[in-house]
Amino acid sequence: MSENAVGWRRSLLQETRCQNCSLSSLCLPLALELEDMSQFDAIIRRRSPLKRGAVLFRQDDTFTSVYAVRSGSLKQVTTEGSGDDQLTNFYLPSELIGLDGIDGQTYPGSVIALETTTVCEIPFDRLDSLSEDLPELRTQLFRSMSKEMRDDRRMMRLLSRKTADQRLATFLAGLSDRFRRRGYSPYSFRLSMSRADIGNYLGLAVETVSRILSRFQQQALVSVSGREVHILDLETLLEVAEQESCR
Amino acid sequence: MSENAVGWRRSLLQETRCQNCSLSSLCLPLALELEDMSQFDAIIRRRSPLKRGAVLFRQDDTFTSVYAVRSGSLKQVTTEGSGDDQLTNFYLPSELIGLDGIDGQTYPGSVIALETTTVCEIPFDRLDSLSEDLPELRTQLFRSMSKEMRDDRRMMRLLSRKTADQRLATFLAGLSDRFRRRGYSPYSFRLSMSRADIGNYLGLAVETVSRILSRFQQQALVSVSGREVHILDLETLLEVAEQESCR
DNA sequence: AGAAATTACTGACTCAGGTCAAGACACTTT
DNA sequence: AAAGTGTCTTGACCTGAGTCAGTAATTTCT
């Protein structure tokens, strides 16, 4: 405990401010001047890291805060009726969690860490009132929500019109792009989620995910070993993802 | 032209203000005091009615305004690649259109009237700056967006987990509920959209929509004649909509 | 290190819902 | 009233992906 606690305390002091955060150009305060950013920074609560499987908040918990991912990744899971879970989102660094909880005062799904993960907690009432004084912050908040709606629409199209092949190609290409934007290799990354998670998210059976990943590998589009992914032919992958409902 | 124009001019004067609007308890300004509401009212532009099939705005048009439906109904259609449309939403009175255009500066889909329809145009830059002075308005705006995200998640669950029967039952029950909230009969209404629209929205072939509506009728859950719908057994319909993935 | 428990892969079989085709119905328009 | 056009319904057939079952490979625990 002692060693870790010290390490954590130190990193808290070192890079715990938005001003020093490597994600500041992607995250909520991206449009703020330095002095505004320190106002924003003041309302943020850093949280100690979550371990794999740890719950950030549970479905139906009272909504209080939104969270920005600092490192690691998480999934959102909504349980309706009994037993039948739906994985509605994966969150990567700089992305905002919990915006769908504003209406209704409770979170509509549980959010769970997929690996060791750190997040910044942003109490929503403080964020709301700060957005009164900082138009750029308000704009960015509107944009984040708007973007999420747009992404949701894309997901609906995927779920209602795309074949299993197209879904997986879209998923892999999408991850690749998200890694690229965050400065990681778009061609080589590790999946933090299980096949079951991917299947649940894409509306496919686990077996289908496995089968298609194997076929993509045969076709030399990707090379997969467990959760390690190498994208070999992004070009073709994107073609598969968007190809005409070719008959 | 003259008679209609006069009629329209008159109704403009009569009930063209939020203060008199029967939807004010459901619409964006729902939380505002009377004097705040008149501030809000001042930024709104009434539009002359759209006829069936008329386009409110087109995909990729520059984003300028959001719209509140005053009467009638509309659909949002997104075209990706070539030809392959996806119907992503139906809008009923009091609902807000265009919030997904804030990010990216263009509308992500075309919005088309399904019948004679009137909308209130709300220029977004004015709405944004007004939300600085009226916290209740800002809150309501956040809520509307949050609610839409929540609805989107529900739609994803529908598209990825529900059977065709469950989808149609959910759709009918949902419409019924939306009519009820707006003060119309939840048991008897007219569909403003075609079977093709319904199919597209629910991720089903037109034929499937037809077949299942027929079966629902046989099972005495509903009685359908063309676009006229009577819900005979809402209880069971809701059961079908949410039943366990019963094996 | 070895046992236990997840997690991932592959094959064989099934079925919900898509596709194709044809006819019925409901509207305008002349 | 006939003709034309789009929307809706019904039937026959087919296929993509789900289910079930068994095995292999990881990861976790002791």
C-alpha cells in the first residue's frame, strides 16, 4: 500500500492539472484560455485509479457528475428487464462519460473499467454554472453532446443495415481512428474488451465475432492474436465497412 | 392564395406566442417564468406550414437553427454512401429537431414533413447566448439533449436485441405513449408514416412490417386499417415489447 | 507449477426474417 | 368510370447469423 500510495500522491502533484494534461487538446476544456482553464480545473476532482472490472457508477445511481477519461478504457452497460444486458458504449481517454444522465437524474447504465483506468470527476452543477461564465466551455459541452448523438445515429445505421462483416470492419477501423487521434499507432493496438463485449456492442453472437476475425486474418486484413491486433490493410477494411449492400 | 394567406396571418397573431401555445408545458421553455418566456419568445421565428414531403433542411446544409415541432410530424433521414438511407427519427409536436447538428456545423440528415406541419425556428446562436442568462433554459436544453441520447440507447437495444415482433410492439406502444403525453388518445391514432418508413426506422423489411401488423390484428392486439390504428390490448402489447428473449 | 475457470475458436444444424414475385387496395387524374 | 401510380398485403423460397456442442488456449488462483 505505502509504495503505491506514495507514487500516486506524487503523480497527483505532477500532472494533475488540465494545464499539463496531454489530453487537453481533445478534452472538454480544449477551447479555453489558460486562465479560464484554471477555473475549470478548480472544479475537477481527480479519482484514484479504477482496477479492471471496477464500477465507476451503477445504473440508476443518482446523477451528480460527468467524467472525463484520463487513461485506460471503460464500457457502459444497460440492463433492462432481467438479465438482458446491452453494451452501449466504449470510452477512451478524453471522452466524456455520463452526459446521458442529465435528464432523469439517474445514470441510464453502469460504467465499468476494462483495465486500470483513471478518470476526472466533474460535478455537473458546478460545470453547469461555470458554463454560464465561459461561453467556450458551454459551446464545447453542447458539441460533445451533439457529437455523441451523431455517433449514436451512426451506430443505429450499423445495427440496422450492416452485415456482420461490415460491423466488425467498422468497429476495427473506428478503433484505429480513435487511437490515431490520440497519438497512438492506428495499426497496432490491444483490445481492452473481450469478444463477448464486442459482440454485445455490435449486436452479434460471440461465435460470429470469432469467426469473422479469423476470416479477416485469413484474408490478410488484420492479424489477431488474442487481444493484440495489427491492422494490415486499412484500405480494404474501410471498403468492407462501407461497401454497398452489394448484391 | 389570398384566403389562406389571410387565415395564416390571423393565426400568426392569435396563437403565435409561446405564452399561448398549448405545448408550452412540454416544449423547450417549459421551465421558464412568464417574463423569461417572452425573452425566449422574442428569438423565435414562426415558419409557414410545410406540406407533406416538404424538406425542412437537407443533409449537409449549414447548421443555423434548431426547430420545435408545433403541429404535424416529420422524419429524419441520413444518406450514407450511395442510395442507402437510414431513417433515424420521427418528430412529434413539442420535440426538438436539429440538436445533432451543433457539432460539425452541418445537419447530419435531412428532415422531411410527413404531413402538413408547422415548426418554430430557433436560431442556435441566439438560443446559446440566451441560455447564458436563463439557467432554466440552459438546463432544459441540456436535458433535451440528454434525453435524446437516452432514447438513442434504447433504440440501439431495440435494433440489436429485439425480434421483429418486439420491435413493432415497442414502436406502437411508444407512439401510443407519445400521443397520450400530448393529450391525444393513446388508443386510436393515425400513422403519418408509410410502412416503408416504419420498416426503415425499425431495421425491418416492409413485408415484415405488414405481416406482423396483420398477425397483431389476428391476435386482437390492434386493429389496423391502412394508416388508422386502434390499440385493443396495450397490456399485452407492452408485454410483447419487453418479453424476455424467451426460449 | 498445476488446477480451475474464464475466454476464444470451430463445426454442424436451425430458423427468423430478407428477397422475389404477384396480386389487392387506395389515391389521383382525365 | 377507366387508367395510372404508388402503397400495402400475402405466399414461396433462401440465406446470414444464431444456437448448441465440443475443444483449445488463456488467465487466475492456490
